[in-house]
Amino acid sequence: MKKLIYYMAFAALLTGCATTEPLKFRVTPLGQEPAKVKEQYLYVLPQTVLKVEVTLREERSVPGPYWEYAEKYLGLKEVVKKKSSRWSIWDVAIGQHQELDPNHFYSLNVLEGEFDSGSLVPYLEQGIVLQGTETLHVSVKGNGLQSTSRDNFVRYEDLGVNNNFEERTETMYKTIVTDTAFVEVPVQRTVVEQKSSSTKAKEAADFLLELRTRRFEMLTGEYEVYPDGEAMGASIQKLDQMEASYLSLFTGKTITRVMKRTWFIVPEPGSEQSTYPLDIFSNMLGFVPAELMEGEPLEVVIKPMGKIIRVRGYFSATSVPENALLYRIPDQAELMVMLGEEALATHRISIYQSGHVVTAPIH
């Protein structure tokens, strides 16, 4: 009886093995599938997308209303004498992410047997292949959210502590007709007129020197009653702010504004060096239109390094063996951000489009 059961189990095992159909599948570009297939799986190869972020800084100088009298009243020679603006590239940042490559959609066509989709998991986890349903979210803040410009900072609202007008007494002569002659009688009148720039500059300079004197007396303890502790520090800080405000009336103001520009670049496939123009940069105007013929070109130069060994050349539909998955190995590339002939930044990155398409057997 035991032998009979043993022979029956062995026969069932042989029957199961005999009816198990071996796996057979073929990968083809989407739209070139075989006529008869049992199952189909869609997958996509990734492509590398670069994000180039350039940070600009503008230094804007505005002369003070009393700059002409800075040397006369304060002995200052190095002051802002005219409006000017100077731009500079402060920082360059390179980021990258993966997207679906629209030129590399493939169909895994099961011809015979049963395909275990779990065999694709290692490739999906590493990002070598994509399912085609991945979502993307890459955000870039606008300059309105990042700008540190303070336009009201260039205003000169406090021009002095004295009145802007002054009274002046002048003598006029009024002619009176008498019976025998014409008599000129002196008449005095008061005239109210706006002060001259020289007068207001002198008053501002005197007040500035008075502030320095008061601060010195406070620090040296020459006051009979003076603030102590935190009040002392707050008083000195306020005096410093007032001095800086009045001093800017003579020296002028310089403000800094920070801006950012961002570009997304999809590198071209292949192993040849490629150049991607971004914009035209001028130290006087920042980014300018190309038709102004001013400034230097800002470009990204990508040079694949050819570190990946070529395997059977690039993919063709007839070269993919059966039961093999098609994927792409990224190549290393040198990326340089160039301003004219000057390299602003150099990066070493991996780019899928510069690599080679290879196959791997799946059982």
C-alpha cells in the first residue's frame, strides 16, 4: 500500500513538471508588440533632468542729499557721488531628478509561461526602470518670495531736526509824496523762505557732531544721571542708529538685493559634449536680452566622461534576447557653468542619457 501511494505521488509530480510551461517573454518598444501575447507589462526608462539655480546680487548705491558738503563739514572724501548699480553672480547650485523618458517606453510581452512581476522590484527600487505612473513635484520659488530688497531704505526722510524754513528781515523804502518833495521812508518786512542746501547740511553736520558728543559723555560717565544696565545699551544703540542715519545724508547709502533664476535642462542623449545657453549677464544690468549686445553668455557645458563600457552598441529592436530586461546604465559627466571663458562652478554628475542601454536576464 505504501509503495502504491509513493508511485502515485511520484507520477503526479512528473505530470505537474511535464505540464509546467517554461517562461518566454520578449521586450519591445511600445507599439511594436508581437501579435499574440499572454500578458503585457509596461515600463519606462528614466532620464536625468538638471536644475540650474543661479543666485544674483545687486549692490545699488544712492548719493546722500548733502554729499557735496561731506568734506567741508565732516572731512569725508570717500562718499557716493552718483547713482550706480553693480550685479554679480553670487552662487550656482546644480540639482537633478529623474523623469520618464518619452523616447523609451517599452512593453514586456509574455509569450509563454507565467511571469512573476516581483522580479522587477529590484530594478524599480533602484530607479533603473519606472512603472510609468510615477508623479513629479519640483518647485521653484519666485523672486517675490526670496528678494531681500528694501526700496524704502533708499529714501532720505529725516533731513534734520530744525525747521525747513527760515525768517529773514529785509528793509524796503517806501516813497511818500509831500507838498514840497518826495520822501523815502524805510520799511522793514519779514520774509519766510526755504533754507538752502548748504544751511541744512551745516545743521545736519552740527547735530551729527552733537550726537557723538552726547554718546561720548554717556560712555565716560560725565552725566550726573545716566541710564544703567539694559537701558544703557538701548540708549547707545539708538544713538548709533541716529548717527548712521545722519551720516548717510553725506556718505550715501548702499543696499543689496538678492535674486534667483532657475533653469531646467534635459541633456541630449549620446556621449558628445553639449552646450546649453542660459542667458546673457551684464555686471551693470544683470540679465539682459541678447539683442542689447552687452554682457557675456551664461552657459552650461556637459561633457560625458565615457566611463561606461559600451555593450553591443545602443539598443535596437532585433538585438534584445528573449527573457531579458532592457535598461540603461548612467554615465558620469563633467558639468561646468561658464560665464564667458570663466568657469563659475564644476560638478561631476551621473546622466542616464549619456549611458548605454544593456540587457539583463530574468528567470
